[in-house]
Amino acid sequence: MKIEKNTAVTLRFKLSDAQGKLIEDDKEPMVYLHGGYGNTLPKIEEALEGQEPGYQTTLALPAEDAFGLRDESLLRTIPRSQFPPGVKVGGQLEGHGADGVKQVFYVSKIKGDTVLLDANHPLAGKALRFNLKVMDVREATAEEIAHQHVHGEHGHHH
């Protein structure tokens, strides 16, 4: 079966930076609903459109086509006293951006009495290389299409 809108695609992937340094090597395959549902990067969907199981490719994506450019307006400096004991670099917390919309912030630095939070994706601003292998393609169920994500093994669980 070919990859097209409303198919569930099972992928194996390796992610590295532009210099080839490994960032992530999946232990379990990734499954996503193909067709513009935001379950994977648009350039990955574009490259896989019309392909079949067994297809392999390597995509070199500039930052703007991967996780976007860094946006310095997404940085916040907060007094450490506003955090519970044990706050650590790399931790995540949910907050609200200047526009009131929920955002995930990453603790990027702790310096003295201040904590630097960053709402940029950790890979924002980086050119990335994706090694992809299509393992399986199947028709998505009506429920998966309605929920806009894959259910079951390696997909979303309710």
C-alpha cells in the first residue's frame, strides 16, 4: 500500500545534527497519521507521500523546515524562589506565553537566584538529518481519522 492521506505509517528513524552527530535512534518504531494532521514534520510527509514499505531516505532539513528558528522572545527569566526545591536544568513546566496561550517551557539554565526558561523546542535553530525507513503502511481507522492520530501499538493510547 502506498502512503497517502489517511494512512497510518510505521517508521524507523535516526535523527542526527547536520554534522552527523546522533541525537536520537528510535528503539521502537514511530507511527503517525499521514495527511497534514501535524503528527510529523511537513517535509517528512512530503518526502514519504506515495512511497511504500521498505522505502528508505535521508532528509537534510534546515532549521526552518525542522523545528523552526529560535525565537528569543520565548525566553523568560524567573526568580528561583518561585520554583519548588529541586528545579533542574532540562526540566519542563507548563505556563502561559505573553499572549495567554499555554506553552511548555524548558529550564535551560540556573544561575544564582534566577532560572532561565525557554519555550523554544530544544532542537529549534538546528539543521537536522533524518534517516527514515518505512516499515508498514495501512488504512487508518475512522476513529483515528476523527481523532487525527494513530491509536494502538506505538501510537496514541486513550
